[in-house]
Amino acid sequence: MRFSRRMDNLAPYLFAEMERRISDKRKSGVDVISLGIGDPDLPTPAYIVEEMRRQVADAGNHRYPSNWGLPEFGEAVASFYKRRFGVDLDPAKEFFPLLGAKEGLAHVCMALLDAGDLALVPDPGYPVYSGGSIMLGAEVKYLNLRPETGFLPDLEAISEDEARRAKVLFIGYPNNPTAAVVEDDFFERVVAFAKKYDIAVIHDNAYSELTYDGYVAPSFLGVPGAKDVGVEFFSFSKPFNMTGWRIGFAVGNHEILSHLWRLKTNLDSGMFDALQRTAAFILNGPWDFVHEMCEVYRRRRDLLAEALVSAGMQVPKPKGTIYMWIPVPAGYTSASFSEHVLEQAGVVVTPGRGYGPAGEGFVRLSLTTPDDRIAEAVGRIERSLRL
Ligand SMILES: Cc1ncc(COP(=O)(O)O)c(C=O)c1O
């Protein structure tokens, strides 16, 4: 059979390979503890499941949805953005429902990039930014995220020629995988840069609600002029333990959203109305559950950090996301350390190299595992390092 050349450059998704390895280990009888993928271990809260049950039973929700989404969902998003971020949105023009942020991120590449175009992609970064760009034959310029610069890309280091060629810039804070947050005027600098070089900015806001130690994450759209240059992607997956439900949305620049709309009218038929009404219900409802989840992850973060520090590792404590980005001990690469803990401790950690070349020297640990399993995992890692 003959396949498209596009597929030749497209590696399987990072976690697809990892899932296979975990499954092989489990089949061979190893009690594997995964600190790999960021998939919440706790269920979607009952009040959300109950609302979805009610909406599914309503025959008014059973027909084709519209790609632009229900006004009810758009209005709930606009009022959430106003309340939470102080951002004004016109729900008729500046909101677009997504079947998860991942889908939107991959498809927005199709709306913005042609073969040979240049995409500015953080390194390390969520793999869809580079994967979505490469799939289209676009060229990727990696922007190094280093601890010394708070894991923010150095926009000044981009050459004049590359800045002129670039069509899109991906950013995302609180950041996956580095867990860094924005605490300065970075978003203002991004808007100025994007305006100067006519670059579309995609801000991935999948983790804004999961923050700790009093830190409150801002929206990229909170910066004056941001809507002129970019869009922001929000996801229900992590704050509400809804990874399996596939709900997200994009907000911001109308031109980008209407291109995404035109594209997606040719690809899918929108989001199940029952899900959209449930999403509106969630956004209009109380935020207590999210606060409880923040407390769960903060506790696990502290548990993991204390145990790893006593095992002799260097462990920065993040203010956001559900991850810890940890330098590997001396003498290991990100792959050899991950391999070591899998083979010797039966613990899965994600090699930083999987997020791009600058992820070398780090591993990512996810906090989406129960406390007792985290404690067990760290005990095993500690013993394996003494071997
Ligand atoms: C940075 C980032 N963006 C987007 C997503 C995907 O979100 P969704 O489940 O809404 O597709 C993830 C999931 O891990 C993520 O880490």
C-alpha cells in the first residue's frame, strides 16, 4: 500500500510508544507505577456527571450541532473570561468550541501553515505544536526554554530573517512540560513581537486553573492588543478531570477562529450539544472542585519534592500545572534515567528529550497518581539510585 509522504516525517505521538512499553512490562508481571502521562487519576465530579446524564436524556440535544457552538456555551465562556481574567469577549465572534485543546492546536496549524512556512515552537514543548506543523511540511524553529530564563523563550534571540519568515508562534503558561509560570511582562513582549512581524500567536492555556502557593495565572488575552494577534486555547480536561470527555474551546482573534471554523466544517460536525450545555453549566457553576484538585496536586507535589530531595535529587517546586520538571542525576541522560527507573524500579517517568532537544537532561513527573503510589514510586527510585 502507498501512503502519503506527510506520514514519513510524523513520529508516533510521545505517549503512544510509552503506553506500549508500560503494557509490555505489566504483562510480564511488573507492578508499574506511572508518573508518565498527565491523565488525572480521580474521576470527573458527580455534579458534572449528573448534569451530563440530564442533558443526554434530552432529545433536543440529539441532532447535529453547529460548528460555531451553542450561544449558551459561548455566553458562559465570555462570562467566565470576564470574571476570572477580566477579559471581554464577544461570544458570537471570539469563541469557538473544540473537541479538546489538542484537536484545536493540531487543526489551527492547518489553518495557518503551508509547506515551507516557519513555525516558532518552544523547546521543550507540548509535542502537538511541532507535530502539527511538521505534518504540514512547515519548518520548525525551536525556541530554547532554559531554567536560567524562567523557561520563557528569548524573543530577542530570534534572528530578523526568521522573525520575518515566521507565521505562527506557540506559547503556553503555566507550561507543559517545564511547569513554569509567567510572572513578568512576557505576554506584553509577545504581543509587541507578533505585531512587529505579523505573526499569529497561539497561547495554550490548558493549565491556568491548576496553580499553587497563591499564584493566579493570567490570560494571554488580558494584554492589550493580544486579540489582534492571537488566540487562546482552554481545556476542561485537567481542572475537572475530564480528559476522556474531549471538551475545550478557543477564544480571541476572530480571523483565526473563522478560518478554524471553515476548516472544521469540512472535518467534523461540531461538539455534542449535551456536552456544550454541560460545559456551560460547569463554567457558570461553583469552582470548589477545582480548588480541591489544586490542594490534591499541591500535597502530591510536596510529597514528591521532599522524598526526591532526600534521595539526593534537585527538585524545583512548580507554581502551576500537574507536572514536575526535574534535572536528572549526574551521569544520566533523560532517556537513560527513564530507562533506569523503569527497569530497576518499575516507575514510568517521561524523558525530557521527548519534548524536544532542549528537554535533554530533564525528566517530567506527573502528579496524577494517588499519594500512596507516589510515595511507593519515590521509595523505589531512591533504592534504585543506590544500586
Ligand atoms: C499543554 C497542553 N495543551 C493541550 C493539552 C490537551 O488538552 P485536551 O485534553 O483538551 O486535548 C494538553 C494535555 O496534556 C497539554 O498538556
